[in-house]
Amino acid sequence: MQSLAFHGQNVEEAVHFPPASDTRLASLEAAAADVRRTADGELVVDARSFTADVTYEASAQDRVLLATVHRGTMIDTTGGRHDVHEPGETFLLAPPGVPTTGRAHRARCTLTLFDASLLTEVTAHSAQPVPGRGPVRFTGRRPLDAGANQRLGTTIAFLRDHVLADPDTADGPVGTTAARHLAAVTLATLPNTAQNSAAAAAGDAAPATETLRRAMTFIEENAQRDIGLADIATAVHVTPRAVQYAFSRHTDLTPLGYLRRVRLHHAHTELRNASPATTSVAAIAVRWGFTHQGRFAAAHRAVYGESPSATLRTPP
């Protein structure tokens, strides 16, 4: 039985995902709202809301577990990570076969789960078969770019609100098709070995290490500017897909994730060296591209262990 467990003050909650269609939700007093919808045993969508800060653990499972953040933040701490996911983001909470840990800060989120075998099934029936052998593996947890994030989140919302909400369709062929459709969209929007193999076979990328080096240099030198994936790719003279491939192969970050990390580092350094008498947390945050003060504070605390205001008050 696969499970996702939440722990916190006055919170002990486990979401169980057993095989087949007997999907059950066991909860105590943690969630303000719980909604469970299933489609033919292949697709599960849970809407969950927490009024407290909790930690979570996802067991190793043979399914794909996605999370969409609607309020608060979710922080992936697996293997020492500190990846902050903010409202509007959809990400891979737990890849198949990989145990995951994290924290949720007063979060409202949608958890979506489907069988990992659908990934192989989708690629096997692709019009352009993926070179190589073996199951598809994810090489990153964030979508490829903002457009991919929107597409994945929109697909989940449509399935949740229109397909699975109708009991006449959820348990029949339409529900089964919905799970396969979501698997296809997931493969198209999250970095994975199928995309990497296709890019390599097409000669779509320059040598990945050189592309990565040049992309990182450009990001570090232009972090204070309003840049995106297209700007990074143009600067290093490759396609956006090649930039994504370089990062997914050699790092555990997307290009935009690396940009956020560089900006956070610069903001933290400036906070340490500044005086609260002459500047403010808000001014420094905006200067480095963080327009939402609450999200900036959550990201800063997750990485540096203290609030931005505490860092600013500490003597240089």
C-alpha cells in the first residue's frame, strides 16, 4: 500500500493509495476540506487544506504523485533539498519508486496520483517512439517552463472539476482515458528521459556540460534583470529544450529554479550587509525579483533557517 503521511501540531494524517479502485482516505482533524475523486481506479485527485504547518512523507510507490499549490507553500526537503513551491505551481511531489519528504506551510493543495505504467504505455504508442530501452524516468520535479506549468495545472483542474466530478463518466471509459491523457501531458511538461533521448537523437543540444556552464554564467551575470527561459537559450545559442536537457542531466534544478536560487543568494547577501536604518526587506526583495513578500520570506527561511528581517537585523 502506498501512502502520503502528514505530521504537525495537532495533525496526524495519512492518505492511503492501495492498489486497484479501493482508494481510501483516512484523516483526523488536520484538514479543513477533503475531497476525493477516483476514475476507474487509475486516477485519484484529492483537494486538501491545512490550517497549520505540517511535514509530509511519501512512501516509495509505483505511481506518479503530483501536487498543485493553491495557497501557502510546499517545500521539498528530499535528500537535503530546499525547493520552495508557491501558489500556482504544479510539481512532481513523488516520482515512482522514490521516497519523498517535505513541509507544507498552511497550504491548500491538490494531490493527483496515477499509475506509473501509463507513462510507458503512452510512449509506446507515441507517433515518434522514444529511442533506448527501459521505463521512463523523471529527471526533474518542476515543469519545463511557465507554459508547461500552466498546461499541467490546467489539465489537472479540468479533470478534477469536469471529468471526475461527474460520476457517470469517472468510473467508465472516459475516466480511463482521462488518466492516460494526464500521463501524456505529464510527460510533455516535466523533464524526463523520454524527452532527453528524443533531444539527443535529434541532435537538439550542444554538449550538455558546455551548455550548462554557459547558461549558468549568463544567469549569474543577469540575475537582476527580467529574464526567462527564452532569454537564457538565446544567450547561449541553443534551443530552450537544450537548456532544459543540460540542467536535467547534470543538476536537480530547472533553469528558472537555478535563477531563483541565484536571486535568493544575492538577496540574502544584501540583507546581511545592509542596515535596517537605510533599507528594508521589501526593497531588497523587489530588487531581486521577489514581488510577493510572504513567498520570499518562506523561501528565505527554508534555505537559510531564519526570516529575511532577522538577517537584516544581524550586524554585518
